[in-house]
Amino acid sequence: MARHVEDGRRGVAICAPTAGVGCTYTAVNLAVALSQAGLSTLLIDGDLRSPQLGDYIRAEAAPEGLIQCLTEPGRRPGDVIHHEVLPNLSLLYSGGLADNAQELLASDGFKSLIERCLRDFEFTIVDCPAANDVADALRISSVVGYSLVVAKAHMTRSADVANLVKQLKEDGAEIVGTVLSEV
């Protein structure tokens, strides 16, 4: 990740072929590490079907977030981003569940929001849902431009990882690395 940042890249989508491999865990820990290294970091919960960021970093009240930015005209990211949760770490929760997640993530509003976050923060991390369930991770990765693939030892099939990498590349995302959890 140090090389990724040094090369001037400002974001990454955290993806996995299957659920339960540690995507959110990886995203949270990477965000904390980058913020502790002094980078202004934004962590976005991009899983609008089964958000989990709140399981790791709880908000004081039910947080509004990404969904509200994409569905409410005039709503800006700054209205719902939780700034400085830790020094240099800000969060954008999912804002709940969305029945039309694919439609929201395919919107121009989502692309504009990510572009703004990439400009406003030194580094933006988007936690994605499992790619074998829905195409959301592919869309998010294509907008962010870079992906980090997470697999779990003794659970994730190498064919599933290879298929995900192929799909991500076909959608225009560059793979910056992989994480093997629970080794």
C-alpha cells in the first residue's frame, strides 16, 4: 500500500469473491493504519445490502450515509461523513439498506461522490460486498479504479479469486494486491 500511495493513487476498493473472508476487517484495519501514518483517510461502507462497518466502529446514533447522499437531492457527503472518528480517520456509513443498491451504485451521483472523496481526502477506502453475490463490487472498483482482493485461507477457492480478478480487470480496475486472511 505504501507504493500505491507513493505513486499518487488516492483510493482502493476492498473486494472478495465470497462473503465472510474478512473484507470489512481488512478495510477497517487498513484505514486505521493509514490514518495513524498521518494520511487523511476516509472509509466508506459500500455494502448497501449488508453493511458491516457499524459492527467495527459504532456511531452514537443510527447514521445517515451513502444512501442518503445518493437518494436525497442536495445532500452533500460533508453532511453525513463522520469526521475525525480517530485522528485523520473519517467514516461514511452505508446509511441503511437499499433495495436498489445496484441502481444507486451505477448512478452518476455515485461516481461524482467518489470523485469528490478522492479529491477531499488523501486516501479513500471503499468496503465492498462479496462479488459472487452481486455486481456491486465490480461497479465500485471500476469507479475507484483500484482494488485490493481479500481471500480466506482454507475457505476461498483460487478459481473464485482468479475469476474475480479477471472480472475486475475487464471492468477497468487495477489490482493493487491481495490479502490472505486467517493464515
